[in-house]
Amino acid sequence: MTVLLGVLLLVGLVQLPAAPAARAESPTSRPVGVAIDTVTPVAPTQNDTITLSGTVTNNSGSTVTDAHVGLRVGPQVSGRSDIDDIGYRAGFSPGTDGAELGKHTQKIDKLAPGVSREFSISLPAKDLDLGHDGVYQLGVSLSGRSADHPYEGVLGIQRTLLPWQPSGVEGKKTQLTFLWPLVSATHLTARTEKDQQQTPIFPNDDLAAELAPGGRLNQLVALGKDLKITWVIDPDLLATVEAMTKSYRVDGPDGKVVPGKGQAVAKQWLSRLQTAVAGHQVVALPFGDPDLASLAHRGKDVSGTLSHLQSATELAATTVDTILGVKPRTDFAWPVDGAVDSSIIDVATSAGAHNVIARSDSIREPKASYTPSAARQIGGGNTAVVADARMSTVFQGDLIRADNASLAVQRFLAQSLLVNRQAPDDERSIVVAPQRMPTTSQAQAMAAAISGLSDGRWTTPLDLGDAAKAKPDPSANQQVPGSGSYPESLRAQELPTEAFQEIQKTQSTLDSFKVILTSEDRVVTPFGSAIMREMSTSWRGDRNGAADFRDAVQSYLYELTRQVQLIKKSDATLSGRDATLPITVQNGLLQGIDGLRLVLESSQPNRLKVDASQPVKIEGGHRQTLKFETRANANGPVKLTARLYTDDGQPYGEPMYFYVHVTSITPMVLLVIAGGVLLLILAGLRIYLQRKRSAARGTADGGAPGGEGNGPGDSGPGDDRPEVPGDPAPDTGSESTDPSGTGEKVDR
């Protein structure tokens, strides 16, 4: 039984498929490293001379002798997936790498450990003896010997790809759309200097380096101006650079604000961009490049969030038109990495973008034998423009090394030719949507690849708008993936729900603030733009940076709202029944405020009654003192609350509390009042008694009340009446209406 089990196990092991040697061997496992830095031309014709140049490096611990560099032509690549491994397989196989072209070699002097040597081999394209049109593997190998390899052999090899179509295309050309993204990280908040010009304050001057010669954005414009591409631009970048063309300030390392240094390069960059986009199609992303997936998965349930997307789309059109002088397309949405699901489509199209740029690794073709056209009808009058994943991702990664950049260019060209050869009789539209923010080296590789197609042998350029209108392939997948298919790696980078709640908190604060401003655009415009930037795709993977940005915007807005406030008032003493209480409102803004009311409320109206409210209207940088009439009815302390309200009844700012000590109704005051009343009563009684006695004497003398009586000139009984005292004069007078200080008596 044991023997039988061993035999079965051995048979099973023998039948297991062996792992490819290329997967088991790392690129540095060969004694000599070979790097192909350039292939010229990148897509040769029959009459061209091909040159391959690069370096060989001895990675071993022993000296290599009797060495030479040679070329090897491998087999024709049969399918697009076969390209993926070429360039990363380190092992040498005579059967797949082909024989060395003996007439075209270059001798290398002895190669000491760690030493590199350059090589360059040129030969007529016809000497490669290539066959039919297609893509071929082309290798550069170093052969020699060393102490570890005493017999001559291949000590290192590197492969690249050679697209081969020496004559015009047989069939129809592929219509190729290449998106050229002009997008940057968020560089500008809402902060400005306290001047009439609202001079912007940047957190740093990093953008100036990108705009300067050699910088990333400078290179994108310089390279793109000569290419047949579709520009995809974030209008926020244009607005930020335009702000730099004027005077601007930057936070310095010591906490001080210093002048920015990028004014000249900003002007130059914008001028060159205006020239570069002339005659090209420009697609404007929503202002700030909002993260559509984050909005769909985390933000849409926060009330009011989606309205920002509509505002960002509207602002995009006016920004590009104003700064560049071209009318952009704003009906395209571009989710991160072209990854879509049904909720992302819904959010993307909610603001009027009826074309969504997706990618073929998101909307997959389950059984396609060829690459279909990009346009897909996905219902509701919407179109998914599905970019080719392999061609769109080929320029990712570190392309600073020349060999990596060269291989990326050759991969792209090879993929484009294989797409054409899949169905040469069908005219198809292929879209390439590279990474959003390519580095300088990546942009240079992209430009080299597009230039390699400039002769139009198997492709012809097409604008994105035309690609979206191209006739869809009836067999192409038109089903939008469900939410469960969205990549977890991308979902983990999204803004959290709390971020959108904070964004709406800022928006609510702005809404309450703007209603009192006489020039609301000075506040609404910079803060509205900052709120859009808070949702930017550039915050992906940087939650802390996104949170710091939101906090800075909210704090600055709160600081501005506090410029309109009540001046703190100390407690007061009221020593009269009627008095006037002054309350002062300060406006520290540069603009006037209107639409506020100051309400003063008494916690005990039965003890101290005050007026209800008064309107507030103050010019910028001024104060206004409002006076409230009060009436005291009883002694004791009374808590008063002063608070500002907008005209629609919403509270503004924090309330102010102070106490008024009512001391006007004292026993002495009561005694004086009672004495005065008593005097009035006694005076009235005396008058009454005198008149009664006078009437009685008149009756006794024979006169009749109301009869002829005493005529003029007669002395009457009233001539000897005592003097009647008049009303007592007031014993208090009005005093200053200035605000009361601590312990001050308000006695009016």
C-alpha cells in the first residue's frame, strides 16, 4: 500500500505543470544586466536604419572577458496578452530569443564587477529579415565568459518590441483618441490679504516650480502643443495660475507671509497654453476635479452635496472660456482610473455629463476576440467611452530610467498595431486615458509614443467628442458593473462621509454669512471655489491632507464671520424708572453689512422691560451703537441677552449676556412719590373746601349761584383765596448715552 501511494504521488508530481522559468528568475539574476535605452525609429519602415543603444552592467563578482553585444530577433507576437511579460523575463532561451545576427555585434572590453559600458548597434531594417506585418520580439544580449562561467555563453539579455508594418495598412486604420490631462494638486485655499484687491495667499509656492522650465506642467504644455491629442483640463488649475499672474503671497517658513515668486512663469505658461490648445478640442472637468466615486459612495446621502457638482460644472465652462478663450466640452466625466459602477454613473450624469470615460478593466469584454470600439450606449441617453486598459496604463510607474521609458513606448506602439491587426476590415475607435497627473518622464514617453504614430500607417487621430459619437459595436459589453465590483484598493482611498458632512457645514456657514454682506461676491467666490477643491480627486490617499485643508477653509471663514460681532458690555446699574441702554456692533470687514437685526431680551420683563429689536447697517471698518429704551418696574438684578439675527430669523454669531441691577424703586423714591401724591390730594381738598364755603356765604347774602351775582369791578369772595401750589418740578435730568462701564449707574 505504501509503495502504491508513493507511485501515485510521483505520478501526480510529474503531471503538475512546470512554472515558467521567467517567473522564477529575477531581472538581476543574470550576471550581466542589459538596458535598452533607445530604439530609433520606434516604428521603422523597410528603408529605415534601426539603432539600438543602451548600457551593459556587470552585476557579478568576477570580471567578464571576451564579451560582445549582439541582436536577436524572436518570434512574432501573436496576441496582446503576450506583450505583458516581454521586457521583464530575465532568462535566456535560444528557442524563443532567436539566433544572434552575427554581422551586427559590438565588442566590449573586459567588464570588471560593477562596471557599466555603453553600446550602440545600427543596422538596415531589411537585415532583420522580418516577415509579415506584426509585432516582433527584439533582444539585445551580452555574450562572454567569466570565472563563474568559463565557457562562452549569454550572460545577460534584455528584450523590447518592434512594431513592423513597412508599408501602408491593409484594411482600415484604427481611429485613436489620446487624452492629454492637465491636472494638478490643490494649491489655493480661500485665504486672501485684507486689502481691496483680495491678494491671494498660497500655502506654498510649489506650483511655480511645476510651471517653470523643466517643470511637470511646463513639459506637458511644451510636449502637447505639437501632438494630435484631446486636452483634458481641470479649470481650477487655470484659475490658480491666473491668480499667480498678479500679485500673490505665500506662507513663509517663519509664519510670515512673503511675496510669491512665480508671477513671470505663470504668465508665460498661460500664454503658451493658449497657443497650444488653439485648434484642439478641450474637455473641461468640473472645477476642482471632484472625486466622482467618493461622491457616489460616501457623499450623495449628505444633503446638498451633489449640488456642488452642478456648480463645479457650470464654473468650469466660464473659467476655461475666460482664461483660454476657447469653449470647452463639459459633457464628459472621468472617474478615477476609469473605474465605474452604477452609482458612479448616476452621480456623473446628474450634472449634465452624458459621456463617462470608463476603462476596459472596469467594463470588461468577457469573450471578445478583438478590442471593440470605445463608445457604448448604457441607457438613459448616456454613453460610456471605454478607454483601452493596456494602452492607458503602459506609461505608469517609474519612467525616469531610459530603458523603462523606451520599453513603455515600444509596448504602446505594439499594442496599437495588434489592435489594428485584430480586425483590419473594421473601422474601430480606440481611446487612451492615461494617469491623471503624469510625471515629466511619463509625459515625455507619452509624447514619444504618439509621435511614433504620426505617419498614420495604422492609426488616425480622433477627438474625444467624435469618439463618443462613433457607432457602437453591437457585440460590445454595454452592462455597467454593480457596486460590488468596484475595486477595494480604490474604495479605500475615497473621502469619508465625515468629509462631506464637514463640507456642508462650511457651506451652511457661508450661506448664513453672505446674506448680510453688501458685496457678497468677495466672499462667496473664493469660498465657493475652496469648497469645490475640498472634494478634489487629488486628495485620494491623503485623508490627513484633505482634513487639514477643510479645517483651514472652515477656520478662515469662521474668522471672517467673527469680524461682525457685539462689543462686550459690562454690567450696569439702573437708578431711574426709564433709561436707555446702548449696545455696540462692530464690523471689522472691508465691506458694509446689512440685513441684520439686534435683539435685546430681558429674562424678567416684569422687572425690566426693553424694546424688541433694531436694524443693523454698518459700513466696512466701522461701529454702530444702538440704544434700547427700558422701563423698570421692580428692584433686583435682571439678565439681558443681546444677539444678532438675520432678516430671515436665523441667529448670527454668539449671544452676549450682561446684568442690569435695578435700584430705581427705593423706599426714599416711594416716600417722595407718596409725598407728592399726598400734597396733590391736600391741595385738591383745600380748593374743594374753599369753594364750598364761598358758595355757602353767597347763599346767605341773597345771591343765587349762577344768578347775576357780583358784577365786574366788585370785590368777590374769591379775592382772598390762598395761593394753590403747582406740580412739583422734576428732580432728575438726562445724562450721557454712552455705554455704561463697570458699576456705572444708568439713571434716566
